[in-house]
Amino acid sequence: MFYIRKALKSLFLVFISIFLSTCSSSDRAEQLAGKAIDSLDDVKYASIQIEARGTFEDPIDGLLSNVAGRGSGFIIDPSGIAVTNNHVVSGAATLEVWVGGEETPYNATILGVSECSDLALIDIDGENFPYLEWYDGEIQVGIEVYAVGYPLGDPEYTLTSGIVAKAKTGGETPWSSIDDVLQHDATINPGNSGGPLVTSEGKVVGVNFASSQQPGTQTQFYAIKVDEASKIIDRLGAGENVTSMGINGVAVNDGESIFGIWVYSVAAGSPADVVGIQPGDIIVTLEGLVLSTDGTMSDYCDILRTHGEEAVMSIQVLRFETQEVLEGRVNGTPLEVSYSFGRELAATVEEEEQIPSGAYKKFMAITDSQSEIQMEVPTQWSDINPDITWDYTASLWAAPDLVDFTIFEEGPGVSFIAHNREYLAVGTIEEELDDPFVRQDQCVFEGRYPFEKPNFIGMFDLYTNCNGADGPVRLALVAELQDPEQDVIIRIIVQVVTEDDLYALDHILETFEVISPIL
């Protein structure tokens, strides 16, 4: 009986301890209502756990419907304004927030996001919340810091300690591109994203957002510095999205053929939504620049920062589900399936259609010596002749090796010639295609097809087996410039040797232009 009585007494004491702890915690939260936190012990009461629920498209797991993910954050204003990461909340259908480890969640709305800075501002229903303040001192290497949050989806409040290892370093990641971040060794895990990094006085020095580990090294942890975060958050608080198109995305790069930004989800009503981007799409190019060649969001974010969120920007998207390439203009024309000369050419010559290996990852704009015509070619096509010019004619040639292209007629390359028909006796489109300088008699003629792009209408001839069986493929294009101020006709001949040359062909035909009068 003595042991039973002793066990019951111990159990009672445990119960009383838990009850008093709960009461104490509740009382402390009431005491701090509407006040700024000024101690590490009280940071918990202004920390939050966020559950974002929605439908996402994962590159590995595919469509994930009505799934929930959890992250952290912290309140910065007694009205319930709170900071977290963009990748925690962007594209979510609903948000629920637990404050200070409480059992009952609050609803919240997104006020603004920054994809590139990986920051978001939310408004929690309610008022009179305890809140954290920004650290206003100099962040130096070696100062003690504490990572606060709710890692691994656990509702239990967690705090880890460390020091600032680097006061300033780059923040290029697959999901963000931040100029100013700090490195520390206070352990964070998935679920800590968006939580504060604080001093011993409970002041925020950064917003945790990433970790990394190189082979043979310890894991390093990163936070967006207070200076960087606060200036972005001020703009988000004014209802402005910053360096954002409206996606929750990640850079993908398989090192061979796929480069771009994989879209997990799209915010309703955003520029990305309006132009027609869908979860599962890969944004391949923006303003003609191939994205994610280095595996980060750097190029994507640099373009947004250069042009601004409201600018009209050309965009190309690979829709993985249907294996279609779509093109449009953000804040302009919606996405449409683009016509691919490369795919049409491959189908015509009965070759198996493949995505190029990715040898041509970057293109460069080139012009003739008088800057009258322009096109974009692969950077590897660096053997360029812009000087073959005559009166009222502009000419531009490019190839990896012009001798191999023009003399031996074995390598890939392009010739682009434009004539001013007001001064030169030049025939119709059909007559020009039949001209001996355009007609490819040493090839097998496959057919003649219509051509159209903004400002140009014409036709192209397709040839195969040039210079013998299994020889290169050629496309000969003649088109008229649709400009009442100029009567110009252009000739373009492209030789294709590999699958990658088909990709180059598409790009050349998309980018060639007459940029000034042909004199």
C-alpha cells in the first residue's frame, strides 16, 4: 500500500507541475500582450508555426492535392503582422497559424511576397500580440545567436544556439537570390524556415531560410540579414510584391537538356497566373535568357530586378505534362504553344524527336558591320563575318567554323542577307527561293512551307541529305519585312548537323530582325 500511495503522489505532483506550467505560460502570454519582447525567454510568445495547405506539383512526387506543409515565422507588430519565408506560404490555398505554441490556430492572409528574397508578410487574425523588434547594432562575427522555430512539423517550440560565422555572404540558392545573408551554426531543420535568428536580448538579426553541406564538411546555416529583410518587409507591408512573378518555384538543372525554374504552385491573380503558367511548368527562358544554367535563381531574379514586376517580358515555358513549348509575354500576351521549326524539321525527315542535349546553353546577339540586321546565335558559333556588304544589302554569317560551313558545307551555320528592293531588282518570294544562290541543288528537296512571325511573312524550303546520304539538313527561308517605311526582303540559310542545331535553328528564326534601314 505504501508503494501505491507513493506512486499516486508522484503522479499527482507531475500533473500539478504540468498544470502550473501551463497556467504560467498562459499568464506570461497575457502579461506580454501588445508588448515588444526584450528577453530570450519570452521570444517564444512572438514566434509562430504556419501550416500552408494547397495543391502543388512536385518534380519527383508529381501532383500533390490538398497537402499541408509547415514552417515558422515571427510577429513584428501587435496587430498580427508576421514575417516568414515566401517558400512557406506562396501558392497556398489556406493558412493556419499557431502563436507561441498555443493549441488553437488563427487564420491568416498573405499581404505580400518576394520570391527572390524568399520573404513573405502575413496578417494573423486578432490583435494585441507580443512582437519582436529588429536588432539595430552591428552584426559581427562571433556574436551569440539563437534559432527559433518549429522544425520538422513538430508543434513544440524549439531553440538552438550558436554564433555568427560570417557576417556577410551570398545567398544564391535554387529557390532564392539574396545579396546579403549571414552564416551561423545554430542548428535549423526543415520547418525552421521563416523563423527568427535572435540575440540573447530577443532582437531579430535575421530570418532563417537555408542550410547547406559540402562533402566532408559540417552543415552550414543561413539567415537573411536584418538590413536586407527589413527594407523588403517595409515594401511588402505597403501591399507591394517585390521581385515576384507569383510562383513558388525552384531552379532545376540536369546538366544536359533541362534548365529552368520548376513551378510548384502559382498565386491566383498574379502575373504568372494571368499569363497562363501552371504548376508543373518549367520556365525555360525569360527575356530570351536561358535560366538556371548555374542551378540557382540568380538569372531569373536579376531579370526581375532589372525590369520590375510590372514590365512586359517575353517568356518561354516547357509544359512537362504535355511535352509542349509555350511562349508569351508576362504582363502582355498569354502563353500559346509555339511553332517549333526544329520539331517540324525532325518530323519531316522522319527522325526521332528528342530534346536537345543542351550543348547550346547560351546565345549572343550579333549584327552586321552597319548594324542593319541582327540575330541571336549560340555562343559557340563565334566564327562571325559581318563585313560582306554591298549597296542596299546587309549580310551576316556565323558558324563554329565558317570554312567548314561555307566551303566544305559540312558544319552547322547560318547566313542572313537582307536586300532593299526599292533599289535592287529582286523577285518575289517564290522566285527568290528558286534562285540558284538559294536553291540547294546538292540536297534532296522535301517541300515548301509557309512562314510567319511578327513583322515578317514568307516561305521556307526544306532540304535533306545535302552532299550525299545522311548529309546535313538545310532550311532556306525567304521573307518580306512588313514595314510601310521599308521594302526589304531577307534570305536565311541554316545548316543543321545535330539535334542541338535544331534548337539553334528555332532560336535564330525567332530572333532575326531588320533593325535599321538597309542602305
